[in-house]
Amino acid sequence: KRPMTKTVLSIITAFLMLPAQAQQATPVIVTEAKVQQVSVPIESLATVFANESVTITSTVTELIKSIHFEDGSDVKKGQLLIALDDRDENALLSEEQARLEEAQRQVKRLKQLANTNAASQSALDNQLSQVAISQAKIKGIQVDLNKRQIKAPFDGKLGLRRLSVGALAQSGTELITIDDISTVKIDINVPEKYLSQVAIGQSIQATATAYPEVHFSGRITSINSRVDATTRAIAVRAVILNPDGLLKPGMSMKVTIDSQNSEQLTIPELAVLSSGTQNYVYLIQTQNGKLQAKQQNITLGQRRQGLVSVIDGLEPGQQVVIHGINRINNGSEISIKAVKKGNESLTELLQLQPGF
């Protein structure tokens, strides 16, 4: 912006400081109350959760034979992480495979004998059942072997390991954590009064204490079906892409939801005065052919960027005083020096009145 000249400064000073009694009517600048599309952001705190998260535990009690990962490493689904001692199971598998092979050879021989009536059908059926039993036992042993091969359930990042080769992993023992944080979820508690202003698909902006200069963007994916009866808030879940892995589960974030636009009657905040809990403005009225200020009580709504919405007390098109407001009272005689219609600055409005 261009620096104000001494002339403009003197105009502003005269406008703001000139005593009311030095002139018949107090000069003021006014604007109209307008209905506008207003979007008021909803701000809240949220907690980060991994897209997928699990603590891997052992389902059997066995010694750790080998470890196949490093702390904090990225792994792929199905990748071997930990191998437990499986020598007993491998021995049982070899034994049962040999038994199966023998049973299959007996089946083959009995089929040939049965074709020449040299063996009974019942003997063949009994041997076929032995084959089925061995096959079932082999499947059970293979399940036990798989339990001793701890693998990644999905693509993700591992936590810190707190185990060593040779340690006894008991059933239920925590072995390692794995989190999929390529995408993270954040749960936002939104006051119920804003429920009508949130919807699935809305965009959100968020910042984390750890990275105050980084702005994360995401979208709302789901809204809880219940409002918390204690906090009178509803949980809203959003998803944020996290390709660099900056966001970690458990982090706190400050979230801004871009609420939906709504039509609201608005005036500049400059027009509002307060007395106790009551807010009011000065309207323009005509009495005996002269303009006067009329104090009007109003009920305020939301505020944003220098504007405030008015719920009750004003009608669209009514003029309210925005400059000179501190030099008038209810019933003061006034003269309108300028009407603010857009984003004009005070300097620009005063320059439109060269005689003032």
C-alpha cells in the first residue's frame, strides 16, 4: 500500500478527533447490512491414528530362532519378521510325509489286486482312509509351522524391537508393532451445534506441534452415528495422505474444517458496540427532516475476517454507522460523509469528500 500523505493523515485526524459540539451534525461513515454467503471454519484438536495398526504377538511358546528386520524398517505384506524354533514340527512333518508315501504305495498295490479279486474292497477302503488321515495330519503340522513363521500382515513401518535371538517367546508375548502410516486417520471432536455444517467429503486443514510450518490437507471420510451425551460433541474422522511419514500415531493436531457456505446477514465488526452482555449498533433514522443515530440492540452470530453475522435486530439494507461511532449517542444528529459499499479503506472513503 502507498504511504498516507500528511494531508490524508490530517483528514483522518480531523474526522476522528473533532468534538461533536464544534459542529451541528457529527459526520459519520455508514454501510448497509447485507446478506452474504459465509463460510465459518470449525476449529478443533484431533489425534492421529495409523490407517492400519497391530501389535504382533506369538500364538505359541517357543524359542526365537532368527530375527529378519531392523528397528523402524519398512516391510511388505508377507515378509518374514521372526522365525521361532520349528525343529520338532519339521521332524513330525518328515515322519508323516513318509507315512503318507507308504500309505499311497499300499493304495496303488491294493487297487491292482482288487482288479483281479486278489484283495477285498474293504482293505482298499481302509488304506484310502489312512492316506486321508496322513494328509490331514500334514496340514495340521504345516499350520503349526506357519505359527512359527511370524510375517508382516500388511505393508507398514515397524516399531522398536525388544527381543533377541534365543529368548523364549511365550504365547501372547508382544514381539513387534507395525503401523501403516502412508495414510493416517484423525478423529476430530466437533461440537453438536456444527453438525449441520460438516459432511463426508469436506476438506480439512491441519497442523502438528512438531511441524508448525507444514500444512496437511485431508478429507472427511466418516461421521459417528452418535453424539457424546457428556461432551455434546460428535466424532468426525478424516484421512490425510502421509507419504513422507511425518505424522505418527498418537500425535496431536490442530484441525480446521472448511464448513459449508450459508447465507447470513452480516455487518462489519467496527459497527458493533457492547454494554454488558448486550450488543448494539447505531442505525440511521430521519426526525424532523434531520438525520439522527438510533441505538438498536442486536443478537450476534459467528465472526470471521472482520465481519459478524446478525441473527436478530437488523434487516437487509439498513444502514449502520461504522466510523464516527464513538462520538455519537442515541438521538445524536449526524451527517453521512461516505457510504462504504465494498472493500474501500477509510483513506479512500475520506478522499471522496474533498470538502471535509
